[in-house]
Amino acid sequence: MRTSLRDDLRAALKARDRVAISALRSALAAIDNAEAVPVEHSSGSAAGNEHVAGAAAGLGAAEAERRHLTEAELRSIVGNEVRERLAAAEEYEQLGRADPAERLRAEADVLSPYLKPAV
């Protein structure tokens, strides 16, 4: 799914389709955020010490392995993006702001095809 989102983003960028660009970038960012490994906070302090206990040094030391998401998890993330846009569009509609509501519904329409299971 990520590959098709990126390919469609590339096509939207070439076509200068602002609605699709916004929706696809947001969905890809949500997926990237979900793949991030949670940061563990340590209670120890390294004040006054030039070395940090447990720190790694060298090439790639700062790299953290990312979580691998299943297709169902990816579909769930995109589904949340669609639901958030539709809910926000409804709120805009109730406030009498049709333009932002229409834009959000168009973004939801861009993401909706990714919710269908791959055949």
C-alpha cells in the first residue's frame, strides 16, 4: 500500500493536484508516525559526564529499527485519515463553511480507494 501511495503522490505532484497531494502526504506521514519506535525515557542523569551510559557510537548508531506494519494496520491508518476528514467536513458544514468541507471530502475521496482489499 505504501508503494502505491507514493506512486500516486508522485503522479499528483506532476499533475499539480493539490487535494490529492495533501491527502497522500498526510496519509504517508501518519504511516511513518505509526512505524516509529516509542522512545524509552530513562530516569538516570548524565549531568557533568561526557559519556552517556549505554550510548552507541559509530556509523548508524543513531538509527532505530522501525516497526513493520501489516496491510490491515496500514488500511486502518488510512481509514482513520478518511474518518477524520469526513468528521471535520461535517463540522465545517455545520458552521456554514462549505469550501473547507468540500476540500476535506475531496481528500477523503482520494484516500477511500486504498481501503478496499487488494485482489
